[in-house]
Amino acid sequence: MHDSGIPVLRLMLEDLNTALREDPAARNVLEVALGYPGVHAIWTYRIAHRMWHAGFRLPARLLSQLVRAGTGVEIHPGAVLGRRLFIDHGMGVVIGETAEVGEDVTIFHGTTLGGTSMTKGKRHPTVGNRVVIGAGAKVLGPITVGDDVKIGANAVVVKDVPAGSVSVGVPARSRPAGVTPYVPHLDPAIHI
């Protein structure tokens, strides 16, 4: 998951291609490079993250806060983000210091990868590969979200989510992907 051995410019180009591939509204590279705040936040995070690990922690934090003011996306430079992350729309996304995010993950606006305690140590989630986190979702605490998970919009996830499942609700409950629960009030036979 850690990208420190890959040149930043190569990662930035990969981030552009990811946004073009993931967002059907993206028309060209120039539009994405100039007008996508999620991409700008990820680019700056990649620089701040390397500064953080090189011991330049205050400048790294100040850079992340400057970008937060401009994009609405706050990514702590201590977080570990995988390759090909796509943050769609961006506004209101918060990724905490000890969060770990896998590769090929999509995060929609208003998402928080946050903590549930103020103690030192691992306090933010670990998110697997190929995960989609819906708008407004809150994934909280030192929990693990498995690979190939889909988290519904506005879900509040406070427990581990098994790989290949869907997690929805407040608090979120996980179920295998492709299984639709029976909901009596939505049954057309009941509505006369």
C-alpha cells in the first residue's frame, strides 16, 4: 500500500488517469488536472506524506491545511493512501492520521475515515482494495474494511466489514453483495 518508492510525478499521472477512468463526467486530462479538487488533494497529500516521513512534520501539516482550505478535503499527511485512489467531488472528505486506504478505492464527498478516541496509536480505519465508500459515509475507529466492499451513502460503520460485502445503515450492517433484503413497506403487493 505504501507508495514511497514510486516517483511522485508518475503517481500524479496515474491519479489523472484514474479520475478520467472513474468519472464519466471527466472529458479530458486538462479538465481533471485543473478542476478536480479530489485530485489536487491527493497530489498534495503525496508530497506532504513524504515530507511527514522525512521528518518535516510541521511543514507537512501546514501544507495539508492549506490544501484543505482550497479543496475542502482534509488528508492527514501521516495517513497511508494506496495507488489509484479517486475522491469524487471531494468537499467534506476527512482522512485521519492513522487511516490506511488500499488501492483502486473510490471515496465520495462528505466521507470521514475518522477515529472514535483521543488516545495515541491506531485509531482510524484500514480500508482494503477496490472499496467504494458512498457520499456522507462515516467509517470510524480502528476497524478493518475488507477488499471489494461497498459502503452505502450516509452509513455509519463502526465494526469490521468482511470482504466482498455491502454495508448500509446507521449503525451499518453488512450483508453479502448481491443479496437484497426483504423490506415489507416497499412490497408493491402491500400498497393497494
